[in-house]
Amino acid sequence: MVLVVGGMPVGSTDLIGARSRVAEALATLAPAARERGVRLALEALHPMFCADRSVLSTLRQALDLAEATEAELGGAGSGGAGPTVGVVVDAYHVWWDPDVWSVIAEAGSRVLSFQVCDWILPLAADVLLARGMMGDGQIDLRALRSAVDSAGYTEDIEVEIFNQALWDSDPDLVLGTVVQRYQGCVL
């Protein structure tokens, strides 16, 4: 289950408090998730979304919170199921971070999801819909793929392109382009 943890309360400037509330909520949620065999993947969002969508702005913050929560649970789940709490590596949100490579390596089996798209300029008026087709922007998707592979990630790779212009285009052409770009930019 991918968790986008939410931004700050309306009218608040207490970022530290907002992050503390996320940790408290996760500490409550994680035992129930473990009991049911559900894995929780914390998704850090680009800092431009900190106020309204996620107070976790770096992969390091997400990994630190995942590790702290897992330690409170007493370590990895039983039966070799792996960690209950991990992270999402979303190319759009983490590509810019100079520490992303070392954090992915450190995360290892805590990488629970990998999402790809591209960072394109100029940004759309609605930055939530500013994700580009793979290969149209600045993200080195092959390098990120190599990093998550080296960390041991072997699950699905999600193409996550939020872009109104693409959504309004012919779906067959868009799907054909997604397949071509995925093969050329990610594989």
C-alpha cells in the first residue's frame, strides 16, 4: 500500500509537528498492517508538494521513518516476508536529490515500489499534472533503474504519467509511445 502522507494542516506552519503526527499515525497503522500481511510503502514527494500533499520530501526522510517504525515493530515480518514498512522510489519526486543513490542502496529490501515518468519543463500550471513521457525530460531513468535493481528490487515498475495533454490524446498512440519509451529509457 503506497502512502502519500499528506501536507500540513491548513493555517499551520508547524512542519516538525506535522511530521511527528505522520510518525505517530504510522506507528498505529504498522502493527495492523503486519498482522494482515500488508506492506506499507512511504512515498516522499518533491519539496514543492510539502505544504499540501506530503511532509516527507526526501527518500532519506521516508527511509528513516520506515526504519524507525520497523524497529518499533521488532524487525522484519515473520516467515521471511520482508519489511512491513518501506519506501517508494518515484523518479519524478527523487531524481533531483544528490543523496538518492546512497539512500536507494541503503534501503535494499525496503524499496517496495518503483515508479517512472520524466521531469519536463516548463512545469505545467498544475504541477501535479506536470509529469512527462519517459525520455522527454531530465531524469536518468536507466540510472535509477540500475540503482533499484542493485538494491534488490525485483517487483513491477509502474509507469505513472500524470499529464492532461497525454490523457487527452489518442490512447492507442499514447500506449504505443509508453511501450517504446519504457523499452528505450527504462529497460
